[in-house]
Amino acid sequence: MISDYHVHTLFSTDSEALPEEHITKAIALGMKEICFTDHIDYDYPPQNGSQPFTFEPDEYFARLSALRDKYASLIKIKIGVELGLNPQCDIPNRQLVNGYPFDFVIGSSHLVDGGDPYYAEFWQDKSISECITAYYEAVLRNVTLFNDYDVYGHLDYIRRYVPDKSFVYVDADYRDILDMILKNIVSKGHGIELNTRELSNGLTHFIPTIALLKRYRELGGEIVTVGSDAHITKNIGYAFATARDILLNSGFKYVTTFEKRMPTYMPL
């Protein structure tokens, strides 16, 4: 069973899941590892007078380290983080990942000029294609300026939230900028993830698409993790058998795990 390398708990603003419940589900599925990757987005706009998508790292490590010791004979528990990338938070992001012994760091882009594609306001006053292009321009900027991550998360995150469901989203329409992003990731020795969350939400595709996975492989990319992006326990490991088949059919022979930021390649 492929290990789940993208899961969220009550340390993330958008989840109420208990870490121990995720662990027992992963054990029941036969996983050898699970990596917690709760959100840190230092520049996310305040909501209801509070700062969302941050947590106290000392508390996070204390709680997860205790669980790691408790379940050591049954499963490896890795402590990671999903960082929201943006130039204005490069310094706190670097301070965080260099100040704590993370096993794994996902770099993600959730905001474009302070707006999240999750919200309808992001899509106003621009065409859908303009919004998508603006998102990929932000991703390119982020991976160019910030290097202290291991795997780039949900590469085509924006695909989730296109408001017009009749819009035909074709990767080839954004080929040039996507190639620049992927070449940057590969050249710096970073990886990408295959994120299965969309299937658990009733959609019919993973993120990134098979076309983007294959293109990453064509460009020399070898580091790939698999993550459910689970915010509730029932979604741990969702559709991982299908994910394995997709990786194999896309030319991958290995899936990657991490410890102390160092990759290990596990045969598929």
C-alpha cells in the first residue's frame, strides 16, 4: 500500500480530523508510513478577525512525536508541512523549515495577488483563461524564488475551482508556462505529487492530470509522492490503487518517501 504523503488534521484551519484517527486508518489499510502535512499560509487573508492556516509548530511536533513513539511498532509517522508559497512570506517560510526537524515539505500555491481560486471573487472581472494563466504565472514565480521545499503540491490546483463547468480545460493551452514550471522543478531536484483528492470529491481526474505527469517524466522528473489531501479520515489512501496504475502507465517505476528531507525511492 502506497504511503499517504499529504494529509491534514485539526492543526489545519479547514480540518477537524484527529491525527490518531488518521494513523489507525492508515494502519488498517496496510500502509507502512503516513506523513502529516498541515497548512502554513502566513499571508492568507484574515478571516473573522483571526489568521487562518497557521499553527504552533512546537505543539504540532510535540503531539505528532508522541504519536510517532506510540505507534512505532506499527507504522512510520513522518512530520511534514504544506507551505503556502509567495514571495512576501519567503523569510518566515525559510525560518520555519530550517528551525524545525521536518521530514517533508510540500510547497503549494493557494493565492494569486491575495485571492484564492476557491472563492468566487477570484474569477470576477477576468476570463477563465486569464485567471488560469495568472495562477500559473504565480506558480512559476514561486518555484523560481523559493527553493526550500521537497515536492510541489497539486500543480493544477486551480482546476478544482473553475466556476463554469462547461469550460474545456486543455493542458496544451498552457503548455509553455507549464513546461517552464516543470523544468524549474526538475532542474532544482524537487518533485511533484499525485494528489487523489478530486476523486474523493466526485470528480473524474487526479491533480495533476495524466498529461502533466507524463510531461514531468519526459522532462526527467523522477521524484513523485502520492497524497490523498485528506481533511477527513475516511479519505486517507483514497484511490491509491488507481494512482499506482497511473504512475506506472506514465513511466514511473518508483514512488518517493522522505525522512529528514532526504528521499527514498520505493518500487511501485
